[in-house]
Amino acid sequence: MKHSLYIKFILTYLIFGFLSFFVIATLSSQMTLNHLTKKKAETLYREANYISTNFVRSYYSKSLNTQSLSTIHSHFQALDTYLDASIWLLNADGTLLIDSDIGYFEEPSSVIDAFDLTDMGNQYYMTGDFYGMFEVEMLSVATPISYNFKTRGYVLIHTPMSNLYRERDSILNITYLTLIFIFVLSLLVLAVFTFTVYRPLMKITEAARQYAQGNFKYELSIYEEDEIGELADTLNYMAHELGEMDEYQKKFVANISHDFRSPLTSIKGYLEAILDGTIPLEMLDKYLNIVLMETERLNKLTSGLLTLNSFDTKRSMLDITSFDINTVIKNTVSSFEGRCREHHISIELLFDTRQQLVSADIGKIQQVLYNLLDNAIKFSPDHSQITIETTLRHEKVFISVKDEGIGIPRDCMKRIWERFYKTDLSRGKDKRGTGLGLAIVKEIITSHGEHINAISTEGVGTEFIFTLPRVAEKEL
């Protein structure tokens, strides 16, 4: 069910609030009443002991007389007002002698036949109607009066339990109000949680759903400066990168389809023409060479894709050795002598030292030089010059390949490393190119942990500069 986690959280919160009130209304209520009863009983018991010791014990040391009961009754009445309780004096047989609310009795007027102090057990107080003597619930405290090691009577103090109930209720009311206040404050916490955690999580969930459906343009609008905001920024960045990757993949498929379709169409067309006799036998070699050229183009395209795939899947292992980069440059240049002679292009080599040792994969660096030099010749006019230079700076060897060709437009510079990308200016000259050469160069240099940059001006020329780590002769 949608929002089930949030609903569970709300229900848990409400159940917690209800249980809190229930516990206070039952368990806490009874515990509070027991505590107040015990405290009140302790207070009354001390008063009963005080009365027994100071006012009543002397009564049992002489003959009963009216004066003595009258005096005790006067003290009982004074303490009755102070304690807000009824004070009784009973003989050992349960005969009521003094009741502070009524008076004293010279003749026995009331006998509590069922009175037994042992009914209180190990306590000194009891609650109830005290053997039917009261119509309401009372708290009764009793203390014995002893003389000559014999119990002569009892002092009892009775106070209504309603007073304790009111005191308990006043305490509970304060507790209820405090709990309500805490509950309201917790609602604020719930509101903060809703706006700062739950709603952003819902937005993030919706964003993840949109991204899963391929809608990478969906923008997650969370601008908090906390972990949630950081997560939202990360998801937005991820969506942007996935969107660019998606666009790149679409362009990649379109480009590779186009680059495979063109030579395949040519091959198919020429072969069909040869088979149906459209092409005369004397021109057969010409068109077979065209088919061979297109086949080589497909082979070159496939090899380039396999090379890039090896870098993408991180399976390409570099065979790092130390070698002289100047020698590698000379060998690479020699393989282009025929093309340079055909177009009257000269290549100038500028080395700051006779030998420049570097640490790299010699095969991969040869491929880099081959691709850069191939591009330089391809886009250079006849009777121009290409300059290759090596320079040592800060333990790095800088290799530069500079031509005097058509140059690269400024708005295309950022895209020259993309796979299958060709500038509009290059399309007329680069009939056989795959658009993978510079992408391969970039991947190779990056896999070495080095950098490559391009500087170009339209109509003036282009210079590619990459670095390799230098190796001192003493390290060999």
C-alpha cells in the first residue's frame, strides 16, 4: 500500500500516546494513591503516638473520672481541627470512650465488637468503613496504649479517603497536562520529520522511478543543506550523467550503424554489379580494389572498436617498459614517407636531447603517434610541414605533433575526443576515417595516467601535446 511506512509510523505514534494515557490512568493512578495513603498514614501514626504518649497514657494510671476524659476530649478537638480528622479513644475491649466529632462518654455508649487490631496485619493502618462505623471510605490509623506491660486501649485517627483521592487527581491532572504538552511537542517533531525527511524521501523515490523509466530529464527539487540534500544532488548528478550516457549511446549506435552501412552498401552494390555482368571484365580489377578498400575500412573500424572496448572494460593491461621515445618517433615517421612524398609534405623532428628515455607501453605509444601523424597528414595541405618535438620539463617528456592544416573550430574542440565525432571541416577530407582515432589516443594516454591537450586555430593548424614519465639513464 502506498505510504504504508508513514501510516505505520503515525499509527505507532497514536498507539504510543494512547498507551501513555492508559498507563497513567491505571497503573500510575494506583501507585500514586498507594504512595499518598502510605505517607498520610505515617503522618497520622506519628500524631497517634504523640497523643497516646502525652495525653492518654496518664488516664489509665488512675481511676476513671469525668475531668480526665473532658481534658482529653479538649485536646482531641484541637488536634481534630489541625489534622482534619476524627480522633477516637477506645478501651481494649472496643468500647468507644471519646469521639472528637461528638464528645466523650462517661458510660459505655458504643462497643465495636468486631474490632481487632490484628486485622491490619503487619501495617498500622487500614482503609474502608472501619467495621461499619462510617458510610464513606476512610483511612484509619491505630496505635495501642500500654500501661504496666498491658494494652489498656487504643488511639485511632480517621480521615476520609476522598481527601487523598482529590490530592491524587490533582497530581494526575498535572501529569496529564504535562503529557499532553509533550504530545503536542512531539507533533511538531512529527511535522518536522514529515517535511524534512518523509516528503524528500517521497520525491527521491519518485525521481528514482522516473530514472528507472528512462526519464533522465526529471529534476529532483530538493535544496536542503544536509544529508538528504546531498543525496538529492548526487541523484541529480547521476541523472545528468546517465542522460548524457544515454544520448551518447544513441549517437554511438547511429554513428556505428552509419559507418558500417556505407562500406557494406558499397561492397554489396559492387559485388552485385560484378555478378550480373554490369561491370565489364576490363574494369573488374578497379572495382575489386574498391571492395578491398571498403573491407579494410570495416576491418579498421572493428579493430578500433575492440581497442576502445578493452579500455572501457578495464581489461587492457599495459606492458610498461623503458624505451627511447625519439627512436619510436623516427620509426613511426618512416612508415609515412610514401604519403608525405606523394603530397610534398615535410616532417621536421626537434629533439632537445639525442636520446629521451620514457616509461610506457611502447606498442600503445606507437599507436598514439601513428594516429596523430595520420591525422596531421590527412588534414594538411600539399607543400606544408609537420613538426614533431620532444621536450623535457619537470621529469616529464612532452611530445608535440604540430601541423599546418585546416584546424579545428573552437566550438568543436571539446568534442574531438568523442567516438565517431568528425568536424564539418574534416568530412570532406576524411572519406575513410572512422572517427575513433583521437578517442583511442585519449584512452591510451589516460590509461598511462598522463594528459593530452590540443591547440588549434582554423586555417592555421593544430598541435597535439601529450606527456610521458621520464626515465633517467641511471635507473635502467
